[in-house]
Amino acid sequence: MTDKSPANTKIVLIFLAGTLLGFVVGFALANGINRQEQDKLRAQVAQTRAGGDAKQAGANEKSQGGPQSAPGGDDSIPTLTDEQLRNGISRADASPGDLDLQRKTGQGLFYYVMKTGNTSVLPDVARILKRVHDADPKDYQSTVLAGNAHFLVARGGGDARMLGEARKLYEAALADKPDDVIVRTSLGLTYFYDKPPDTPRAIREFRRALQVDPRQEMPLQSLAAALIETGDFDEAGKRLDELERVNPHNPELANLRAQLEQKRNAAKEKK
């Protein structure tokens, strides 16, 4: 991966997206959105669960001045204003001892960021979810999401030390569920993207993930990328073949094959 390209960051986002609607609405209800907007969000949830026409629902809400739908064609996720987002964060910060509020705010905002791409609040999300982990280390979901938020802030050009914090959170989660393939791979990525990178350790984590699920796309892609970086071109090619069999439409497959060919040619020229 040239200069540690965002290929693996992209696939992390895909696997982290999860179920969005309940968390976003839970955040909205917990964090100061007015009663009219709450009623609209509840109606939207009911309509979505009943298989209603989400696009029509979004159009109706826009005409009534309610929250607008997020980009990407999924009208089941309302776009919150900056004021609403900041209000939610402020309420959480004002009541740090209210664990339920911290959890709803942190998880809701994390999934909202994943859906909308509005990363401006990610540092706040990381901070709030870390607060949940510190208060309740057995809250597995919040611990993982806290790790994810720290990882994404670091990868987005934020404080590089947050990558180390993400690693600690992933390790805490894996102490409870060591066979979680996605978290194991994410732990490996904290080594892969570290400065300086610890690629051999990253590879060990990716291999360990694949021992649990040999057909899991995320560790396959990550392992192939790491092997290209270390110059193990033969195994990298084999892993890319495996990745293609798992998902021929993997969005980074062509890019990784091109990187493999480029590095192979460069190595031949040096001989």
C-alpha cells in the first residue's frame, strides 16, 4: 500500500457501519431535539420498520421543515444540524455521570458519522465513548466503538497518539472476545499504520483473525496489503486470489493488484 493508502480505512468503515437507525434516533431523543422533531423521528422509525416508502417520508419532512435526510439515498437517517449535534455533545459533557446518556450520545453519534460522513464530531465521539468504557469496561460495544472512533481520528490526520489509545481499547475488547475477527483485524491495523509501522506484528494479528474465519474479507485485504509492503509478493498474490474468490467486487482489489505488480517490477529492476 503506497504511503499506507486509505484502502484499509475504507473497508474498516464498511464493516463498522452496522445498524444505524435506532442509534441515531436514540441520540436524537436523548439530546435536546425539540418535541416536534422527536415526533417526526418516531413516525419515521415506525414507517421504516413497517416497510413504508422512506423516500416519500423524507420528502414530507423536508416540506415541514424537519430534519433532512442524509446523503446517499437513505432517507431513514435524518441529517442533524450543527447546533443539534453540539447540543447533544454539550448535554453529555454536562452530565458525565449519566452513563446511559453517555452511551446513547456516543453510540448514536458514531453511527451518524458513519452514515453521513460528517467527521467533525469524531473527536467528541471518541472522548464520550472512552468515558463510557472507563465507567463500564464490560460494555463491549462501547469499547469497540471507542476504539473505532480513536482509530478514525488518528487516520484522519488527528492526534497520532489516538492510534495507541485505539489499540488499548481493542485489546480490552479482545480480552473479553478474543475471536472477534473484525476487532482483531482493527488491532492489526493500529500496528500497520503506526509510525514507525510494526508490519510483522500487524501480519500476526491478521493471520490470527483468519484462523477464526479464513473467508473474512477485512483481514484478507489487510494481510495482502501488509504482505505487499514487506515484499512477500508470492503470498500477497495468493491472498488477493482468495480475496477475489470471497468478493470479486471488492473495491480495493484492482488497486492492490496494481500495487503488487508495481512493487514486483521495482524489485526486479533492483536486481
